[in-house]
Amino acid sequence: MNELAQFLTYIIKVFAFNRVVRQVRTSRPYPQIPVRPFFLSLFLGVVIRAGSYLDISKQTKRRRWQHLIHWPCPISEDAFYYVSERFYLDDLRQGLVEVAKNLKANKALESCKINGLLFLSMDANEHFHSRSRCCPCCCQREIEETDEQGQKHTVIEYYHRYVFAQINGPRFNLLLDLEPIRPGEGEAEAALRLLGRIRRLCGPRFFDAITVDGWYVQGPFLRAVDKLGWGWAVVLKQERMEVFQEARALSAGRAPTEQFHDQVRKRDVKLWVVNNLSFSQGYGYDRKVSVVHSQEQWIQTKVIGGKRASQPQSSDWWWMVSEKLRGYPDRVVYEGGHRRWGIENKAFNELTQFYHLEHCYHHEPVAMLAQLLILMLGFVLFSAYAMLHSQRVRLGQVSLKELAHDLDLALALEAPVRWELWFDSG
């Protein structure tokens, strides 16, 4: 059995992917083509890392692709445009939720826990920008540019940004959902809508705390997270804040509460903790927070003038932490705070480099969201197959990039396999 057949067998057997396929619907009044060939084509387009609907449309001309999606004719690029605008987004999100619950039930997220806690990382990423195309959901900004004559003038740029939610681990990472940032609002507002939906779909105990960057240091946002029932740890960057100044003054001259050597990040760490601080009126002065200060030192090797040189480096991190995390070891906040970078390094970077995250397949709000949700679903299932199932990856015999090449349908579909057997009950 070739790699593609093994992948399809795995996601159908372990994640009941046939059921996910069956539950996807569209709002087309008189469909001539069932939704299954469209959804499967878009999903398989993620697997082969197709960069546009045109690329996927070309694949549908192949006989064995038609066997796999159970549709005997090619599908035009315009048909993908039309259908992508009419997906029910709740169906696609429900597919992601079922995969996530399956992974947790099968203990795949145990390695992501820090002292028994699951942290959800949240961050925003820009998906698409243009100076000529816009839609009602585009955000706008003014950019100053210089023309060929050296004259400066201001142009309007349209863009889309989304807040992503991911559970990060040392090896396996799980993208849960995303939410668009609407025109005129900030990340925190979109993040609250996202958290509310995740709580409704996944349940209040699917994870234990969130970790976010300094953009979310806002009293109303943190108070809302408290009401949702989760702990939180946010990066504290603004030195002008009273809570930052108070924490720095109270920890100055004190011995660290904990010292250790981080084997993974290869640095010596000292931690200071200050408890029972007030944050802001918007959060409530009756609600107390803690501040964790991390001082880190390490040796970095650089090549200078063709010669390798070792230079000592240091950095300081400050995190503000909710009362729900008080009582856990200080190192939990250190680990959770730094693991937040996983959403940047193991999601945005990989999706941008290999899965065309910043390419707009079709500039229409529902179509863009639908494509991103299908992209996340394909990415999560491929990651699960590679990290949890593929023995060649676990033994280090192939990289993720090499495994993805083995899944390339242009090669795999040529194998003498009865492709029509997959999804035949879908």
C-alpha cells in the first residue's frame, strides 16, 4: 500500500473522516454536483499543497482523481469559486472539533501538557493584502510609499487578519479554530468571540489556560477570560504600566524564587514571582494578579569574519498571571509563556512556506474562511499521521517535507490501487 493509501486509511479508521465528509453542506439551492466532490477536492488540494483553485481544477481532469472523489467529470475553477462562497462554516468547524476531541481522547495531547495543564496559544496573522481589491470585510490602513520620481504619497491598503488558536507541544501541535478580525476592531475582540465558540463546541475543560502576547493586556479581555473559566498568562511589555513598575520594584534585590537549566532551550534561568498585585480598573482592583520575571542567560555561537565566536547573551521576560494559575510551580508559567511561540514557528511559518497560507484563493469573506478551515483540517490530519502514526518519521528516516512529497497525488495516484473504495459510503 502506498503512502497516500495509508494516509487515507488512517484518517478514515482513526478519525472517521467519512463522517466528516458527510456532514459538510452548502447553501446552493439547486446543486448539479454534490458537495462531496468539491470538499474532497479541496481537502486533497491541501494534501498535495495546491496553490490555487485552478491547480485543483486541473487535478479533477485525471481519471483516478475522479474515482477518488466519486465524480466522473472535471470540475471548473468557477465552480470552486461558487461553492466556496456557500459552505456552511459551522460544518467545517465541527469537523475540526471532532478531530480535536478524538486526539484528546486518544491521549495524543498528553505530551502538550505542562504540569498537567493544557495551554491554548492565541495570536493574529495577516492572511492577505491588496491595494486594488477589497470586500466589505476588508480592514484598511494607510501606507506611505515613494514613487519613481521620489515623491511620497499615501495609498490605502486592504487586508484580512485572523486570530488563530492552537495547543502547542514539543512535537505535536493542534490548530483548533480561527476568527476574522473585523474592520475597526482589535485582536482582543476577535479573540473573545473565538474563545466563546471554542468553549461552546469543545467544552470548558478541553484546555486549562490561555497564553497570549502583549496585545491582549487589557482589563476587559482578561476579566472575560476569567468568566469563561480559564487561567491566563500574558506577556507584560509596557514598562509604563503600574503593575510592571510595582513588580520590578518589589522583586529588585531579592533572591530568585527558582533557578534551573533549561535543557531544551539551552539556557540558565532565574525566576522571580510577585503575588497579590492590582492590574487596572477595567479588570477590577479587587481581583489580584501575579507577575513572573524570567532572567535567561546562554552562550550563542556566531560566525564573524569567517570565524566562529561564542558570545554571552541574556534576555528578560515578564508575564502577568491570573489567580487560577497561582499555586502551580513558577516554571509552569515560564514553560507556557515560551511555548506560545509554537503558534508562530509551528503553524504560521509552516502554513506560509508549504501550504500557501497568505495566498487568497478567492477574495470573498465566506470563501476565504472556508478555505482556511479546510486548510487547518488537512494540516492537522497530516500532522497527526506524520507525528503519531508514521514510523518512518518517528525513527527519523524521512522529514515531514519528504513525507509530504510521498503523498503527492501526481505520483501516488498512479499506483494500481482501487481508489474508488475510499469514501464510497460518504
